[in-house]
Amino acid sequence: MRTLSCLLLLSAVPAPGAEPAKIRVLLIDGQNNHKWQETSPILKKYLDECGRFAVTVATSPAKPGKGANAAEYKAAMAAFKPDLANIDVVVSNYNGDNWGKAFNDDLDAKLKGGKVGLVIVHAANNAFTGWKEWNRMIGMGWRNANFGKRLKVDDSGKEVIVDAGKDQSTGHRYSGPFTVTVRDAEHPVTKGMPKEWRHNNDELYDNLRGPIENVKVLATAAAPKGKGTGVGEPMIFTIRYGNGRVFHTPMGHDVNSMRCVGFAATLLRGTEWAATGAVTLPLPKDFPTADEKSVYPAK
């Protein structure tokens, strides 16, 4: 198993005398059914050490414990409104109670207007089932089978849309290492990636559900034979929301899965694309192959 000694291998090399302006990232966390206190620092580390981004973290109010003042918490959540005025892209590592309406409206307007991009990581697609615009932004997420359509890719590489109420609700019927298959080799995010590459242990989300509007699947993953759903599940995809760009990956369950060099490179390139519509970040030399995983060493 190979490792990388320096994340700076992911950094773009600017032309002589041309230092690109850093992309301003807002990373949102604070609530999640996953260990966001462990994964947010990893996401921030990748973005910071790449050299292409400047990261600000917005942490929501914490869910109150037993006996807490519910009214105070409700007011705090309503007042949660990170400033998007000087932000190029929002990275969501959040799955919890609803944000305040003021922030929801601001994000919706700025994304739809093309003034800010959005990145969805793993369980962030579980959030906000009742927010119609959010469901359109993320394309598809962790939802009940009756909620919306489901997209899968068959053995021939054909995309198949399944109507609401058919197949199963979203789940992760397989967890472990799996192979990512690139379906669009020309998109800036996946360009140059091997046709297939091995991802480190992760939850393989299946049966993602949603409106599936303006979704472009860049890569899929299927569980090993005899496990999971047996079909290609969207693992890297984009959504056009008005004039805005959304990058979405269900990978990244925990620190172990995020140690995958393929995950890190996908996150960085997807974030750059969501912010700018282009990718300047090269793939690292030790990007995983069809036969071999590549992971950063554990601390």
C-alpha cells in the first residue's frame, strides 16, 4: 500500500509570476450523525495544505441536551447565518436541525445566481428532507424510497432512472473497500483519473433519492460481487442549480475513508470546480489504481 508524504503534491503549479487568488471556502459543521469533530479537521487540512484555498469554518449551535432551554436553542438556530458575501464555495459537513431561514434564503439565492458554489460530502446529503430547494441543489440524497427517483448505472454503463416507490430506500448495504469507476473521463474533476481506482474502506451509499434534475454522473461504485445492490451507484456527480455549480460525493464516512488519496484529490478538484467551473489542481502521483489503494498515513 502506498502513501504520500506531502499533500502539497496536490497543489497546482501557477505560471511564472501568476499567483492565483485563493478560493474562499466556508466549511459548515456542528451537527452530524457522523463524527464531524474528527472529519472536519481532515477536510480543512486537505483544503488548507493544498495552497489553493482559504478556509473559514462555521460551526452551528450544538443540539441541546436534556433539560436545556428549547426556546433559546431555536432562536440560536434561527440566528445562524454565516456571511456568504466573501465566499466562493460552501463545503457542507453538516447533517442536523434546520438552519435559519435567512441563511437558507441567502445560500439559495447566491447559489442559483452563480455567486457561490456548493460541495456535499457524505452524510451532508442526509440533511433537510423537507427543504425543497435543498433537494434540488444536491440532486439526490439519503431518502425514503417513496421520496423521489433513484439513479443507477447498469453493467453496460447505461444510466437507469427508477421511479419513486420502486427499489429500496437509501442505505449502505455494503461497507468496505470498493472500486470507483469513472463514467466521464473528460469532466475537469475526473479528467486524468484511471478508468477504475480503489477506494479505502467506506460506506457505499446506495439508492440515493431525489428530483435528479441537471445531474451529471462522473463516477460510480459497485459493491463486490454478491454484496450490496450489484449495480453502479453514483459516487462522484455534479448538479447545475440555476447558474450555480454543486459537487457531490457520498464518500467520506470517517477519517479512515478520508485518508484515501483518491478521496482527497476528488474533494479538492470538486471544490475548485464548484467555485470556478475549472480545475487547475493536478492528480497526485500516488493516486490509487485499479489494483492498489493509496492512503495517507494515520497520525
